[in-house]
Amino acid sequence: MTTPTVKLASGEEMPLVGFGLWKVPKETAAETVYNAIKTGYRLFDGAYDYQNEKEAGEGIRRAISEGLVKREEIFITTKLWNNYHRKEHAVKMAKAQNETWGLGYIDLFLIHFPCALKYIDPAVRQYPAWWMDDQGTVQEDKVPIRETWECLEQLVDEGVAKSIGVSNFQPQLLTDLTSYARHPVSSLQIEHHPYLVQPGLVDVAKSNNIVVTAYSSFGPQSFLELPPDFSKRTQGVPTLFEHETINGLAKKYNVTSSQVLLRWATQRDVAVIPKSNNKDRLKQNLDIFGFSMTKEELDSISNLDKGLRFNDPGFYLINHPIHIFA
Ligand code: NAD
């Protein structure tokens, strides 16, 4: 199975479907990634925050060493976490992440969130997520995005990253960034599903030649399994897998609801990176190009929009909300 690709502003080709590594346990990540490559996945979406870059890299290296794929056929995305936005930390951290993957270079390196947290030495506290300590203290830092972006540009200059981009940015910051970017913003990764369509943001990205990548394509599904502070917004919301509009289209095209959700995105030139630890679903999520919905059908899915965002640190960081989405 070959996945269609999209050309990024950097000139590189990115697969339209990839595999998301958030919540893939590090104990099984190498095996999961290796099996995903066997299934046909070529793009892996990681992050320092996901705590499994080393193991994901191991899975890819195994597939390369067995001759299943070549390095240049694989596309690795990874992200800079919020504690490392300052220039004295960002490049160093990115280079350390690149070493951890062990594949020579990163295909796409993103700023994970447009907000900076106080530096924490990884040798003292690794993978801090949003918190300084075990008491849940959140300490913001004041770092201009331009400072961090210029570090990403240095990574391109030095051959550490082939393409660079951002995640969780909104139109104003994105527009500002494009005014000074020396290397193009190749991709914008955002929460995007029928309950959070953000058509204006998608249009701004497209008009700036920035490829949009959707995360959490199945809406509430990914957040149901999280602790209460993170899952509260899913309460009383019908899952998209049960929604009659999605189910009706799944029946019509003889596909699953997940395939309808992923096809809705890719038919609108939005890349997807679903995550599953289950072999059959892995296969299903990749196999979405055998049918196409009509414009009216795509619109009927877009019309389910509720502006409902699940990944919102202004909501789940209850002791110190960070309102990057207002
Ligand atoms: P997702 O939309 O991929 O959903 C995952 C959930 O859906 C899991 O519970 C999984 O078991 C289930 N699922 C997967 N395939 C299925 C199928 N075919 N049928 C039924 N259930 C299925 O959600 P996600 O993990 O939130 O997002 C995907 C990826 O996006 C992540 O792994 C990560 O790489 C990335 N991401 C990025 C950010 C960011 O801030 N940039 C935030 C969240 C996720």
C-alpha cells in the first residue's frame, strides 16, 4: 500500500497519512513502529513529550536493517517541548532529540506549543510535561516565538532538520511568523476533527502554502482515556464513531467510521496522523484512499462543527491555565 504524499514549502514530500506516537508505551513502541512500517506506514509523528523517541527510532532502524525500507522513504516528525524555547536550549535540545532517534536527521521539526515554560534541566527532571514538580507547579517563561523559530532555522542550515513548522498556532501568530521566516513554515499541526473544524485557520495556513496536519482526528476518542481534568470536556458528547452522519457515510461507502473521518480530512488536503496500538485498526487507518465523498457529504461532516477543543491548556491546567486559545 503506498500513501499519497503532499509537497511541503521546503520542497520535501510528506505522506498524507502517518502514525501518531502519543500514548504509545515506550515498552512496546519499537515493535509497534516496526509493525507499522510492515503495514505500510512511512510517517511517524513523535515529540520529546511522548517519551518514546528512542524506541520509535529503534523500530525504524530495525526495519531499515532488514531491508524493508530505506531511511529516505521514512518521514519523521518531532517537536520541541515548551521548556526549551530559549536560544541557549532549543538547538541543543533538538540535536539531542535527533541523536535519540538515531536516523541522521529529522524530516520535520515543530514548535509543539506557542507558549514557553521555565527551563528544566533534562538531567534533573526528564519529560516534565506542563509541570515543574510533582506538586503540579506551572511556571511560564517569556520567550518570543521569533527567538525559537530562528533556532529551528539554524537546524535547517546545519542539516539537522529538512523542514520546520509549528503546532497549536492560531492565525495571528502564524501570519506574523510568515513575515520574518527565512525558511518556510512547512506544516501547521492542529487539533482538527468534525467538532473542531477551524475553517478560518485552515484557510490562513493554505493561503500561506502551509500544509495542515490534523491531530486527534477522532475527536473525543483520544481524550476519553485520560485523567478527569483532561477528559471532562468529553462528557455528554457523542463520540464521532457513533454519530449518525459519520455512520451513514460509512455504510454508503462500505468503510468504517474511522475511515470516513480520516478521508474527510485528506480529501480537503489535510494530512492525518491517527494512533492505534491495534494491528487491524492500523491497517484500516492507512487504507482510506479507495473511496471519495461528494462535496455535499464533506460539507455535511464539516457542519458538525461545535468549536469543541479537547487539547486546551487553558482548560486542563486548572491551577495555572495557559490561555493560548481564547
Ligand atoms: P486519534 O484521533 O488518533 O485517536 C486515538 C484513539 O482512537 C485511541 O484511543 C485509539 O485506540 C482509537 N482508534 C484509533 N484508530 C481507531 C479505529 N480505526 N477505530 C476505532 N478506534 C480507533 O488521537 P490522538 O492520539 O490524540 O492524535 C493522533 C496523533 O496526533 C498523536 O498520536 C500525536 O502524534 C499527535 N498529537 C499531537 C498533538 C499536538 O499538540 N501537536 C496533540 C495530540 C496528538
